Amino acid sequence: MVFTYGTLKRGFSNHGLIEDLVRAGDASYVGAFRTRDPYPLVCGPYRVPFLLNLPGSGDRVWGELYAVSPRGLSRMDELEGTRRGHYERLPVAVAPGEGEEEVAAEAYYAHRSYAEDLWRRNGKRGLSAYSEREARGYVKRKERPQDLTFLQQIRIFVSSSAAN
């Protein structure tokens, strides 16, 4: 089970991967869920959403839950850059609604090497959902500067002053 909270959700820029996985039989939609515990959900450089593994901070986050095959997970890991230190796939407890049965899942969290810096850069304020409003200004990978790695872009972002 994989909990998606950002660009992999329906209607967002990377959902095409999920659609491909569903067509191939490597994923199926389970439903709308939210995290059992509060977590910070913030936007980083290029309006990229990041869930931070800082339980107890932020809000309970809404997203979508998918059942994903091992082959599907491999493709998602590639998109999320888990081998490059962009995100980490770690456990998260989610539920479809208040008082409903929890489901053990995994989510892609900002890598621990910069998560605290992103939280500070966002004024320790998070979102309860990544919506169309937050996605305005999202820049696709191929449209970002190609002379810097994504980790370098994150470092520049967190070292700059917070934007309002």
C-alpha cells in the first residue's frame, strides 16, 4: 500500500505513472485517506510537495491510497529518486476517515538529510493537502535547470530566505 499526497494524485502532473501502473495491473486505487498522525506537508523548490517524517508536527495529511505491486514500487522509487537521496519510502498509518480502521502503508518522505531544513524554510507551517492552489507554479523536471542536481536545487532553496 502506498499513500500518495502530491503530484502522483489524480489530476496532478505525475499521475500518468499511476495510470500506467493501473493499466499494467501493477497498481489499483483504494481510496481517499489521510494520515493517522500529523505530519508536515510543505512545498520545496519548483512547488514540489514533500511530506516530512516529523510525526506530531503539521496536520493530518489527505491523499490517495494505492495497492502497488513490487514492479510498480520499483517504478515509483525511480520517479521519487529514492536511490539518489531525494525521497525515502517509509511506513505511515492512514485511515479513510475519523474513527475508521487504520491501514499500514508507505509514503515517500523528503530525505532525512534535508527534511528539517525544509520545515524551517517553510516557517514550520504545513498543509493538510496538496491542492491545485499549491500546484500552481509547479515546474516539471525537464523544465528545471539541468546544470544542477535536484539535491543542489533543494540546498539552494532551503538556504534562501522564506517566501511569503
